[in-house]
Amino acid sequence: MPSPARTIVDIRIVESHNASERNAVMYHAAMTDARPTPPASARRLRWLLALPKLGIVLLLVAVLTLIWLLHSNEVEEERSALIKDVLWLEQNLRFHLDGNQEQLQQLALEMSSEPNRQKHFRLRAEHLRKNSPDIAQILWLDANRQIIDALPTANHLDRDIEPFGPTAAARAFELASQLGKQQYSEPFFLEGNSAFIELLVPIFSERKLTGMLALVYPLDTLLASQVPWWFTEKYKVEIVDDNDRLFASKTHIAGKHNQSYEIPFDPPGAGLLLRVTNYNAPDNSLQRLLVAAIILLASGVFWSLWLVRELMKKRSLAEDALREEHAFRAAMENSLTVGMRARDLVGRVIYVNPAFCRMTGFSAAELVNQAPPMPYWAPEQLEETYAMHQTVLAGDAPPDGFEITFMRKNGERFQALIYEAKLIDGNGRHTGWMASVLDITERKHAQELARQQQEQLQFTSRLVTMGEMASTLAHELNQPLAAIASYNTGCQNLLNSGKASPQEILPALEKIGLQAQRAGKIIRRVHDFVRKSEPKRAPCQFGEVVEDCLGFVEAEGRKRHVRIECDIPPLPPIPADRLMLEQVLLNLIRNGMEAMAGNPETERVLSIATTIRDNELQVSVSDNGSGIAPEIRDKLFTAFFTTKPEGMGVGLSICRSIIEFHRGRLWVEDNPHSPTGSGTIFIFTLPLDAA
Ligand code: ADP
């Protein structure tokens, strides 16, 4: 379950015209003020993000170095393999040439002593050619370099060709004869572009040069037969001289050469070099692809890191803002005096604020997750509370709030005023109910006190009215009492005369009774008026209320010369406290009569009228009096406001309380129909239906 604080961050309070809405608005206003401060962790974040970047750069450098090392290692290996192979080839060629040379030396030795030299030459030469197919020709020359015999043809291959001045072969012949030992010629070209070398071995008999044996090697054929196929798969083999003149080459593949190695080709010597060149590794595009992929991947990682950095920056900002907001909300929640309670859709408590805990005396841990009946429900009102709980869950809670009695942990009861609103989460889903709870026990107490004071005031006001009316009433009572007394004297006289018949006395006695009733009525009215009683609304006839009032003010009206016009049509009974209405009417009538004190006697008219409109009874009391100055109009209904020297100033204030107690309104207007041009109308309304 999310923590309460988190829950409150996600909720919105709707459909509220009450304290919770005000709180929500307050939250909003406060939140608008509480803008997040710039993030303190931004620098730390930058450092944190720099580390993986550095790591990637180092990794990239390491990978590239590794690739470079591998490459140079490979080149090195290639080179040593090349050198090894070249040495092997050179050795191979040398073996072959040396072998042939030995055989030729052997033949030369044999021919110096052999009687049938011709036959022997042919035999051995044939044998030699068969074993070494790279030998183009084997010659037997005399001391003057004339051919005695030759295989396969009798011609000398280098005849008439002198690529380097005197023919290379002739020079070698000279040298071999002079030195008396075998000699290789310099390379020479024959038959187009083919290059040849010649091995010359002198034949001595009895220390005298008698001839010369010569082996002619075409260099191409030498390479073709002596360089194995696998070698040419890897390398290009060339025979060159110091001047880079090419004499022969053998290769199988075409392509860009990579590295080459040269070694002296000796024998035959004469400045010849054996050059072996290898080719690029068949395919190092894979390697290049790998490098490109690594670079691409690294840049991808960089890019994603940058994105992550941006994202984290935003996230960190949002987190900071959220933290601030959360702290602010928590501070607000703690300082709230209104109790907040959130319940889920089944009525289980999911959140209570500290004010609610203080109010009930239970801790949040004791309340959260509680299902009905709640521990703060008053046991004696369990049924009503449960019914209200069901009403709230059904979504029918009164929008203006409702009052309920709750119980504190210590058993003390308190009056709570509750406003319920829907709990809407961040996705707009209705997830429960949010209540703002006010402890109105004190307020209720104060209201009750005020009501009692008001009643007391009403009573006092009645006493004051009574005092003022006492003299008028005394005068009023005098009349019936005087009448009773005179009728009584008359009766006594008649009885004393002894002539009186009962028929004569009876009417007088009846009149006495009537006058006594009238006096009794007056006294009862006064008694009723003064008697303090609880307000009770009961159906009453407004006409009778007016009649009673007129009975009260009749005498005063006569004294003040005020004509009271009253035309009350038959009205339906109204639910009202009769005595209170009488008090209102009496007050308005008396104020009206007093306001007309300065009028000529003929223009002292007070009228009482009623109309029924919108299921309300509207009563107006109009006079032609002094009217009300605009500057005091607003103060009329405030308690103790008076313009009269002996006035108390509570009459109109009490009238308004009484009318509002009856769910009506009381207001004042100027009298537009007054013949004096001034005058006032006091109007009040009373609803006709009891609620
Ligand atoms: P009191 O009559 O003791 O002064 P009220 O509350 O009844 O107290 O009236 C307050 C004031 O309202 C009066 O002092 C008077 O100035 C003014 N007032 C009330 N009724 C009328 C009226 N009909 N015409 C003019 N002024 C009036």
C-alpha cells in the first residue's frame, strides 16, 4: 500500500463547496508559490554520468590498442613466416643446383679418363635431364668452346646473343677455364624474354683443360619446377638482380602485395637475388568491419548515455520538485486544523491526517485499514452513523455537509461537521471518498449560548414593551373595571330598592360578566406575552395574530391618534410560534406609530397588508412617518442601534432573528404611496409549508 503522504500527492478533490474545497484551493495556491529550487544534485549527477563516459573512452582505447597489437603481431608473424619460407626455398633451390653441379663434376671427372667419352656423356646427360627436367640443355664443349656434343640439340643456345657485351656464357667459360673449377654464368636472355644461366664445369685430363661441360637452366623453368604449388599460393617468387631487373617469376594469384623479402640467390650468385613477396591477408575487411562496429557501438553507447543524462537530469529535477512539494504538503497537512479522512470505495480508511488523529485521539496506525464500524463511532448512534456511512458510499452525501456525533478514544463525544467529496486519482478514476471533518462541539455550544441569550433578550424586550404599555393597559383595564363597578352599583341600588325584578338585574349582571371577561382577556394577554416560553411552531391563523396585536395597540393608537388600516383576507394556517409573530408585529406597529408622531393627526395612518406569493406569506407594515435616512438603513437591524432617546435598539434585531427562525426574511423599503412624501414599509415573509 502506498504511504499516506504519497496517496495525498495523487489525489484530487472534486464536487466540493465546502471546507475541503477551500483546503484544496489553499493547497493549490501554496503549491504555486512553492516552486522547486534549482537542483542541488545536478553537479553530482554530472560526475556520475562522466564516469561511464570515461569508462567507455578507456574501453574504446583499449580495444583499438588490442586490435592494433593483434594486427602488428599478425604482420610480424607473417614476416617471420615469410622469412622462414624464403630460407626454405633458397635452401631447396641450392640443394637442387648443388646436386646437379655434383653430378656434372662427377661426369667431368669420369670423362677425363673414360675411353668412350661420347657414349658416356650421352648416357649420363640423358640421366641427368630425366632427373632434372628444369635443365634446358647439357653441352660438352671443347677447350675452344666448340660443341662436341649436346643434349637435346647440337646447337649452343646462347649463340649470337650478347646481352651484356661478350656473352655471359662465354665469359663464364673463360673464367671456368682459367680458374679450373665450376662456374655459373650471369643470366642472359634467349628465345624472346626467357632468361637463362649456365653452369660450366671444366674437364681436365692430365692437368690440361680438354673440354667443358655446361648445364643451361632457363630460370622460369627452374622456378616452375622447384617452387612447390603451395608456396605460390602464398607468395610471388621472383629472380632479380641488384638493378631490380626481373629475370623470372612465379605466382598463382594476383593482388596487392604486402611485404617482400630478398635473399642472395647463390648459387648461381652473380648478384642475383631471390625476392619473395606475400600478399595481403585474404580478407581483413572483417577486421575493419569489427573496428567500425566497435566505433559505431561506442558512439551508440555515448549517444544513449547522453539521452540517459538528459533523462536523469529531468528526472532529478522532477524528483527535487516532488520532494519539495511533498515536504510542503506534509507541512501543510500537519498544520491543518481540519481533519482529513480518505476511504476507499468499500469504506475502508486509507488515510487520516494529524488533525483527524488529534480530534479522535486515535493514531493513524489505529485508524488506517479499519473497516466499519470505526472505533470513533459513538455506540449509542451506531445505526444512524452506519446509515450515513452507506449514504456516503452510495454518493448521496449532502453537498452542504452533515453533522454527526463521534467519540474520542477517551469516550468523550464530540459533534463533527463532515463534508464528503469524491477521491479521484491521477488517472481520473474514482477511488474512494475524501472527508473534511470539523469539530463543531465548541461552535454548537456557543450557538446554544447565543440562542439562550437571544431568548433572554427577547424576554427582556418583552418586559420593556410591557413596561411601556403598562400605563396604556392600566387605562384600558380602568374602563372595564369602572364599567363593572358602575354596573355593580346599579345592581345594588336596584336590589336595595326592593323593586328590582330579576329581568332588570340580569342584563346588568351579564354586562358585568362581559366586562370582567374583557379585563380577564387583557390580563391573560399580558400574562401570555410576558411569560417566558420556548419557541414552538404550530399551525396558526395569521388573522388571529393580527387581531390580538390590534387588541394590544388599540389603546395606544387612540392615544397617538393613529388610524390603523387592516384588511386581512382569509389565509391558510402558517407554521409559526404565535407569540413570536405577535412580538414582531407589535414591534413594527409601535415603531410605525412612533415614526408618525410628527405628522398632522389626519395623516397618521398605519396599514397592515398580506399577500401570498411563491408559497410564502408576505406581510407589510407601512406608515407615513419620518422615513429612514440612507446612512442608517444598514444599521437598523444591528442590536442596540436606536435613534430614540429612550429606545433600546433591540426591537428590529430581535424581529429579524424571529423571522429567520421561521425561515423567512425581513427587510425595509421606502413607502412610495405615502401622502406625506416620506414613510417606511417593513416587509417580512413566512413560508407556508412546515419544514
Ligand atoms: P427602538 O425602537 O428601541 O429604537 P428598534 O430596533 O425597534 O429600536 O428600532 C431601531 C431604529 O430604527 C429606531 O430607533 C428608528 O430610528 C428606526 N425605525 C424603526 N422603525 C421605523 C419606522 N417605521 N420609521 C422610521 N424609523 C424607524
